[in-house]
Amino acid sequence: MHLNHNEITLLYNSNHPRDKQVIPYAMTICSKINKQDVSSMDISATMFEVMVDRLGCEAKDLINKADPEYQAKHRGHEYKPKMWFKAIKNNPNLLKAPIAMYKNKIVVCKNPTDVLKLR
């Protein structure tokens, strides 16, 4: 797991247009962005757990419940964060929105401009 307080850590799905739109906004805050792309990288489940913990939410809260795979395979299940992360790695569209972390702040970017809350 790689976390540096002097860079923005962004957990996102590069296959989703909204997620890619977060990056230019993030660069207005910090030029160093640690892009953790759930669709192409081998990302640590520990990083996901740290983000869930810092957000003070349940891992399931970060899941796109409208996704057909969620409806077919995961609806009604209660998993530990590592299992939700495994589901996201298998289907990156299950990640509801990018998660950005910078210094002591963290935000779920439902809109690309939400990353500006890290300022």
C-alpha cells in the first residue's frame, strides 16, 4: 500500500468518464496524484479498507447498487470490506464513485468537482 500525505491518492475506474474527469480538478490542488485504477492495477485491499475507515462508512456504501452485477450476485449480502473490494476488482463498475484522499481529508467524488473539497 502506498499512501503519501503530499499527494492525492485517487481510487477510481478509468473506464468511467466521470471518474476520469476528477483528475484535472485534482491537479488544481496538487500536481502529484497517485492514481489507483481499479480497472487495470493490482491495488491493495488494505488501501480500500483504510479509505472506508477514514470515511466512517460501510464498504457497501461505496457500491453502485444499480449495477446489474450487484443486483444479480451481491444484493442482500453483507460482506467484509475485503470481499467488497474483491467484487470491485472483478467488476470496476461496482465502485459507486472515485474516492480521493489528501493529507487528512477524504471525499467520495460523486461529481468531478467534489475533489475540490480536499482543499
